Amino acid sequence: MINSFIFNIFGGTGDLAKKKLLPALYNLYKKDMLPENFKVISIGRRNYTKNQYVNFLMEDTKFSSRDKQLDDFLEKITYYEMNFDDSSKYKDLDVLNKKLGEEIKGDNRVFYFATPPSYFEVISNNLSMYYKNNQKNHQRVLIEKPFGSDLKSAEYFNEQLEKAFDKNDIYRIDHYLGKEMIQNILTMRFTNQLFRNNWSKDSIDNIKIAISENIGVEERINYYDSVGALRDMVQNHLLQILSFLTLERPFEITTESLKKEKLNILKNLKTFTPDSIRSDVVFGQYDGYPVKSETETYVALKTEILTDKWKGVPIYLMTGKHMSEKKAEVLITFKKDTSKDCFFNNDNVENNLLAFKIQPTEGVYLRINSKVPGNNDVSTVSLDYCQTCNTNYSSPEAYEKLLFDCLNRDKTLFASWEEIKYSWTFIDSITKSCESRRKALLKYPRGVEDIKESTKLIGGGKWFLD
Ligand SMILES: NC(=O)c1ccc[n+]([C@@H]2O[C@H](COP(=O)([O-])OP(=O)(O)OC[C@H]3O[C@@H](n4cnc5c(N)ncnc54)[C@H](OP(=O)(O)O)[C@@H]3O)[C@@H](O)[C@H]2O)c1
């Protein structure tokens, strides 16, 4: 385990820092998963004293009960006031890091870019001047989404980043990968013989990955309106989940081999043509969207993976705001056993279903066919495991896992540049096509379960189990 570090958060007064990053660090601290020697520098432009900053953090319920342990944690935080555009402040920040480094007898520095993306470049350019003076392998740079807004801008930003920092020190965050049930996809696939030989087009009929939210864009409107659901959710979270679901089992499971296999999936995703945009993409916008614009708050699409193993298996992705519930789920439908056998009454045989329930509850669901007691009829029964229903258990927050892994230089759950590159190639095939601009943006009422056209796209039925 890392023996000391200084955690710099650019955007220390932001929503992410307050609600996710600092609570995640605190949880790791409480669980004894951090070394004793660490410091946090929260960087913001507000004119806060340390006390004012602590009061600001305490507004959040995750920090609501003050005790000795929390006081000790808060003691480790320094608030540093600066405007990201002010180059002179980076030198003082470096001095502060050195001073704290002497206190903790170490020089591992982590820099988290929890800022609007428009500042990513200016921060990395300024930081690079001090970064180069430091020892290799002692720094880490964590970048939040969005990583660009299309392939071109992502390439440009990546070039800047890789000019400024060593490739090995760059960690591109996709917080969905820190979620328990996403990690469980690989565990389930690779530890159950039951699935191993049934994980291909021979046995799987279709795959659905859906993430719905029951709120709208709220105060993120300025950012969201220039992005939309496809770039905000599909380019990163949904495609990352898809690659975990479908990657080939490497001969030996290592970070590098998994990344290679993930990349192979993203490279082989079927991109869109004007025809397939017309038939296989649905865009929607909820009623009462705060500004007049063509930005989609809902997208559903159908694609496939053009490898021998997966070709022909429809893959459906959906995400939307202001829908009936906040939910994220992966639903795998296996092919139906259509063999006729007089011994069983096969009329009621159904497809096997396997679901990974990601949120709000976490669990795994499996539907199988079974004998009806007392006769030879068949009906479905389900094995439904709910991990979060056990009141003694609460899953670690996604950011806990990711921060811990980054501190310990484990990149398995971080997106590589190549993965991001192919994800944008896929998204650009939709957004750069004139057909997308011609396509109707369907208005939907708030609180809907689904949009009619999208239900049609998946051939009827539902995106979620229930
Ligand atoms: N919030 C989430 O749960 C979440 C989830 C996934 C990804 N992200 C990504 O994480 C990043 C941060 O999100 P957020 O929700 O925390 O945004 P946010 O609430 O708007 O916070 C942005 C932070 O940057 C600071 N800032 C902005 N301009 C500055 C400047 N010129 N100089 C100094 N400080 C400046 C803000 O200071 P003020 O407080 O003074 O404005 C604030 O601390 C974004 O890229 C977002 O896409 C966020």
C-alpha cells in the first residue's frame, strides 16, 4: 500500500468534491485503508478560511456527525485559494505541496481535476512545469468526464495531457466502473462454468443496458445543453459496461490483458450509417426542458459487435432523464430452448434471463425453467440475490474503490486513451451525421416508463426486469 500522499483537489468547493471525493477519502480513512501520513489540499477560488471551508463541507449530510475521527480527518485538509487561470498560484501550490511533503515525509502527489472541463487544459499546462521537476512515479493525475466532446477534441486534449504528464500517471475516471455490480460482471462471468461456454451469439439472444434517472438537468443546464445524453452517458458509462460484458476471457487475467480485450470490443462496435440512424436510434427530450434547444435528454440505440463471437446479437443501450425511476441495470436474454420433447410440456418454456442490478439496489437475478410440482409442465422460477437488502451491508461508494486503486496504481478500472478514442469514433458516427440533425427529437412527458418508439426498437417488452 502507498505509504504517504498529498491529495490535491482542483474544484474543492464543487459538488463532486463535497459530495463524493472527500466523503470517499473519509470512508477509506475510517476503514483504515489510507496510510496515516496523508494530506488533502482543497483548491477553490472562494475566499474561505479553513473554518469556513469546514463549515461548507459540514453542510453535507455525509459529514453531519462530528466526532474525533472526523476532526482528525478534517485536520489533514488545507484550503488553498486560487483562480485556475492565475499561473503564479501554481508555484505557490508547489511550495505548499513541498512543505506538506516534508511533514508527511513523502512526495507522492495526486491531482484531481474536479472542475468544469474548460479548465482541464489550463490546469494541466500550468501543473506540468512543476510536475517535470518531480520524481517519476510519484504523481497521479485524475481526470473526470467529459473527456472531450468528440474524437477531435478528445485527441487534442489527450495530446496536451500526455505532453504534460507521463502516460502512466494519467487516470481517466469513469465512476460506473467503481460500482460493485459492474465489477461483479467479470467475477460472475469468469468464476461460473455455467456462463463460460454460453457467453456468445450461440446462446445469447440480446443484451440491454439501461440507465434512467428520475430527475432532469437541474442546475447543470449550461453544461448539459452543449452535451446531451449520448455524449454525457453513452460515450463513457454505457460503452464501458458493454465492454466489460462482452470482452473475451484473456488467457491470463491481468490489467493489461483485460484492457486489450476491452479495446477489441470497442474497436469492433458497429458504427452508424444514415440508414441505421433512421432505424436504430431514438432521441427524446422531456417536456419542460428549461431551454429551447435540440439537445436530447433521452437516447436509445441498437448496435452490435462485429466479431465472430458476437456478430448478429442485438445490443440495446438506453439512458434518459425525468423517467419514472432512477435505475441502472444490465439485462441479458438467452436464446429460448425450442427443442420439442414429448416428455415435458414445453409450451411454457421461456428465455433464461440474467440481470445485473446496478442501482438503486444491487444484485443479480437469474430466471430459469423448472418443473411444476405434481405434473410435467414447465414454468419459470427466479433466483434473485439482493446484495444491498441485507441491512448489515452497505457497498462502498464507487469513488472509494477508484481513489484507492489510483493511490495504489491499479489501472484496471480506469479507461485508457485508446478505449476513449474508439468510444468517440462510435459516438461521432451518430453525432457527425446530417441524419442525426434531421431526426425527430421526440417529446416525452416527465415520469414516463419508456418512449413508444424505443419500446418498438427493442421489439416490445421492457428495458428493466420489473
Ligand atoms: N458532481 C458529480 O457528481 C459529477 C459526476 C461525474 C462527473 N463530474 C465531473 O466533475 C467535474 C466537476 O463537477 P462538479 O459537479 O463538482 O462541478 P461544480 O460543482 O461546478 O464545481 C466546479 C469547481 O470548480 C471551481 N472553479 C470553477 N472555475 C474556477 C476558476 N476559474 N478558478 C478556481 N476554481 C474554479 C468551482 O468553484 P466555485 O465553487 O467557486 O464555483 C468548483 O469548486 C465536471 O467535469 C463534471 O462533469 C461530476
